[in-house]
Amino acid sequence: MDAALRAGIAIHNAGYYHAAHDAWEDEWLELEDGPDERLLHGLIQFTAAVHHARERNWAGAVGLCESSAGYLADLPGDYRGVNVDAVREYLDALGADPELVERAPVQRLELDGAALELDSLGAPSAVAAAAVLGEELGYDEATFEDAARYAERGLADGELNEFGVLLCDFLTEDAQRALIATRLGQHVQRRRRREADVSGLFD
């Protein structure tokens, strides 16, 4: 859960409110009822409330503020190191006045007192965040999903392979993203071809 939590926090703090929930959703869907499930559910609805407010869907934002606050209500104020108390205060203010989003900064998410940024993520979180951000920015979803899968295999073996390096670069090098995405696609195509070449040889 830690990698997904960190990835979503950094994506939210970078202003990609619609995309942030994608970093948390798969992890949340696997959780049983309990505080971890309520935390991710509440954060998903929090960032959705911000997204709707920025789109001037005031009613949708208010409703999501209420439901998010409900999920977060019984959690400790710093549950899992997240600034839950500050999020609850912001939800109360945004729910009472959704146009607040146009007058004041959106509440940033913190983990252990630090507002995580895309360039401060460790490799597992950066790989997850890059896959989400690639889709959000309109790059080929299957390419980024495969790249993340290949990167995760390397990380499981203690290696930051070429897929992990390119995904981390994509996350942090704004001006070079299109070029990095092209190179990533070339690496993914080569890996897919190699996998296809050996597929079924021993069946």
C-alpha cells in the first residue's frame, strides 16, 4: 500500500487531481473494510471533490466533500502519516463554499510531515505514478502498463532496469516527456517481441 499511497499523494500535489485516484484505486479495491480502506476511499473522494470543484460542478463537489469526510471521520489525525486532520478541515471549508477552490490553494497532502512531489518519490512509487500520469496525459495506456510491469520485475530482483529508469525520467523531466515516452515505447516493443519469440516454445 505504501507505494500506491505515495504515488497518489505526489500526483495530487502536482495538480493532477483527476489522475490521483488511479494511483489508489487498485489498492483500495483489494482492501477489506477497515481503516486502510477508509483512508484510501476518503482520499479518492477528496481528490474527486477538488476535481469537480475546479470544473465548477459545485453540487458534485459538495456531495463528495460530505462522503469523503464520512470515510475519514474516525481515523486518527495523522493516520499512516497522512495529514488527515488538515484534509478534514479543507473538506469542511470546500463543502461549505466550493468556490473556495478558485480563491485559495488546494490542500496539499503530506506524508510524515512532508508534501511529496513527483521528483521526491522512490523507485516503486515513481513507477506507479508514471504509469498513471502517462495515461492521464494521453500516452498509450498499454505501453505504460507493460513498462511498469517490466520495471516492477526488475525492482523485485533489486534492479532499477531500463524501464524503471525511463519511467522515473518521464515523471520528472516535463520538457522531455514526449521523447522519453517514445524511447519507452521502443523498449516495450522490443521486450514484447522477445517474449513473443519464446512464447509456446516448450508447450
